[in-house]
Amino acid sequence: MLLEGKTAVITGAGRGIGRAIALAFAREGCDVFLAARTVPELEETAALVRALGRRAEWCRCDVAEPEDVRQMAAAALAAFPAVDILVNNAGWAVFRPFLELTPEEWQRTLDVNLTSVFTAVQAFLPHMRARRAGRIINISSVTGIKGLHLQSAYTAAKHGVNGLTKALALELKADNIAIHAICPGGVDTKMARDNMPDRDKTDWMTPEDIAHTALYVATQSPRAVTDIIHVRRFDSEPL
Ligand SMILES: NC(=O)c1ccc[n+]([C@@H]2O[C@H](COP(=O)([O-])OP(=O)(O)OC[C@H]3O[C@@H](n4cnc5c(N)ncnc54)[C@H](OP(=O)(O)O)[C@@H]3O)[C@@H](O)[C@H]2O)c1
């Protein structure tokens, strides 16, 4: 198994891409610590992981609240002897014409998608640095690379995630810590259905497609690193 003996912390692990990553990692022997706000969804993901024979612990955490993130990190590091992989997956979006965005929606988009990554990396970095080992996987978006219509706040936040990933790659290499950004196009999840209820999603990617990519970067050779990885629907346009 590719992740035998490893532990991963996964935010937004109650459903969608985060849950699929938790299960894909567990199938490869990884124990997981799950974080999100909806407790029944966390309990369900944890039960699915345990059914695969791996350990799963969870805590309720709003990643937009720095104190929640710090408490989540403390809980994860108390529950497991080490954290090898941090997956910053929790995200949220509102798709709307720019002039109709409220300052609160703008701020919430930045807090949930971007500042959460800053806070979580700060919370786990001392532990990874002390071990001179660790891997950080940020679930960004194709909007981290190009702008999409009616997605200005989300595009700004995900561009920030990609910028932070690239800058930290330079800073963290001295500590032997790898950092990646995965940038999916359309994935059929609650977030996509909430924002684009009328789009036909028959040919959209599944959460498992993105989990497969996360497993790829999580198991890269120590001599190689993929900074930014764009995963698009097969019938969409290349960048
Ligand atoms: N679906 C797509 O087409 C697509 C494309 C590119 C990138 N992405 C990215 O993929 C990631 C996962 O999204 P998804 O598509 O899987 O959506 P999803 O099914 O709605 O799942 C989002 C997860 O994030 C959690 N979350 C949301 N706000 C949170 C908060 N403030 N604090 C803690 N957890 C929070 C949710 O749980 P709670 O609501 O219970 O907190 C849920 O577990 C996001 O970063 C998203 O931007 C998605």
C-alpha cells in the first residue's frame, strides 16, 4: 500500500472531493483526521474510513475561524503521533455578477478558500518542520489559473492559493516539505450543484477523479514535485 503508516489531515472531508480523498488515502493504508462544520457528514466519512480498516478521527472546524483551525491542529496532533500530509480542501463559492457581490460574500470567499490555507499551514508547519518531513496539498481550482465568468471573488481567492503555493514551495524546500496545488475544472459536487443548478453535469468529473490526482501527488518520488496540476473535464478546452 502506497500510504501505509502515514496520517493525513483533510479539511472539508464531510462530502465531495474531501471525502473521496479520505477514502482514497485510507485504501492505501493512511489514517485520517477529518475537519468540516457538518458533524453527521464527518461521522459518515469516518465510518466509511473505519470500514476500510483505517483509523479516522474528526473535529468540527470552520476553517474561516483561525482559532477553530488552531484547535483542529492541536486535536489532530494529540490524536496521532505525527501528521504527514495536510490537505487544504475546504472551499466555498458564490457565483454572481461583480456589482451584486456583497462585501461580506467577498470577505467570506477569501476567508474560506485562501486565508484558511494560510492559517492551516501556520498551524501544522512547526510540526512538519521539526520532523523535516511533510506534504501539503491545496485543492485550488481552474479559477486559480484563469478567470471564469461571474466567479470574480472565487477566482481571486484561488489565484491567491496558487500564488501562496508557489511562494511556499521555495520557502519550504529547506525543510524537506513539498507543497502542491490541484486545480480541477468542473466536478459534480454540492458546491457545483448549488452554484450551477441548471448545468448538465453528465460528463463532469467525479470527486474520485480528483482524489486520484491527490493520491498521485501524495505519493510522488522525493526527487520530484508537481507544483500546480490542472485537471479538466475530458471534453473541455485545454488551457
Ligand atoms: N466542484 C467543483 O467543480 C470544484 C472545482 C474546482 C475546485 N473545487 C474545490 O474543491 C474543494 C472541495 O469542494 P467540493 O466541490 O467537494 O464541494 P462540497 O461537496 O460542497 O464540499 C465542500 C466541503 O468543504 C467543507 N467546508 C465548506 N466551508 C467550510 C468551512 N468554512 N469550514 C470548514 N469546512 C468547510 C464542507 O463541509 P461543511 O459545509 O460541513 O463545513 C464540505 O465538507 C473546494 O476547495 C472547491 O473550491 C471544486
